[in-house]
Amino acid sequence: MSKSKRELSGEEKKLWRRVAAGVRTRAPLAPFVEDDEPDPPAPKRAVAKAGPPASELKPKLASQAPPANRGGEKRVRRGKLEIGGTIDLHGHTQASGRAALLRFLRASQARGDRTVIVVTGIGRSGEGVLKRRLPEWLAERDIRQLISGFAPAHRTHGGAGAFYVFIKRVVET
């Protein structure tokens, strides 16, 4: 019976049988077997030891990571900063992607570029490996010395799958 408590007419029943006859069922589920044994008791929760408050805990990487640069992102969107180049890391493994990024950033700095776009893609689940690893790579010493910061790219420049990377000027000695 439907929610409106109305019975199906003969024509509707005939149509429903025709539709239902054409539906294939999935593989049958495993039969339910009841156990006579009770479930094992739930494990006891570990009691947390007193430590420093959460506000004092800082991730190790956060102190070394290049700053997220919201001001730079806004200047790029407004057209105040010119984008010097773009690298697309689609199809790269983690190792080849990091190596390609390092080469690209060094070449961009040598050319005098101030802002570049690094396209990582968003991955199948929305959090791809290269997208997740990029901030870690930018925090490493050899890359960190080349850049002043980074920011997520605007939708017109790749959105969630791209980042603006702001390059430091070459210091001549």
C-alpha cells in the first residue's frame, strides 16, 4: 500500500508486474547464521595522560612550512601579479613529481618569475597524493629556500587542484 492508503488499480498492478519482471537481482547475500557465542567484550579505552594543552602543541612541519600567502593570492586574482609559468604534475609519481617541481622552481627563479602555478590535480577522492604532498615538498630545505609562500589557486587558474607558489628573488652576492 502507498502512503496515501490507496490500492493500485488493475492496470497499475499489471504495469508493476511487467516492470518488476525485467529487474535483475544482485547476487544473493550470505545467509545469516546466528551464533550461540556472545560477542567479545569491547576493549577498554586508554586513559590519556596529562600533557601540555592542545594550544601549545604545534605540528613539527608547521614551524618549517612556507606560509600560506592570502595576500599574494588576492593580488594574482586581481591581476596585480603576473604568472610566470605553470607546471602540471598530472601523471607523475611522487618521486618524479618532486624532482620536476624542484627543476621548475629553480628555472623559474633564474628567469626572474615571481609567481607560478603548480597543478597537482585533485585526485579521485578529492585529496590526491600529489596535492597532499605538495605542502610537504615546499617545506623541505632545498625547495623552501626558493619560495616565499604558496596559496590555493583561484577557480580560473585550476581551483582545488592547483596552487600559486610565490618565488623569492635571486640574491646576488
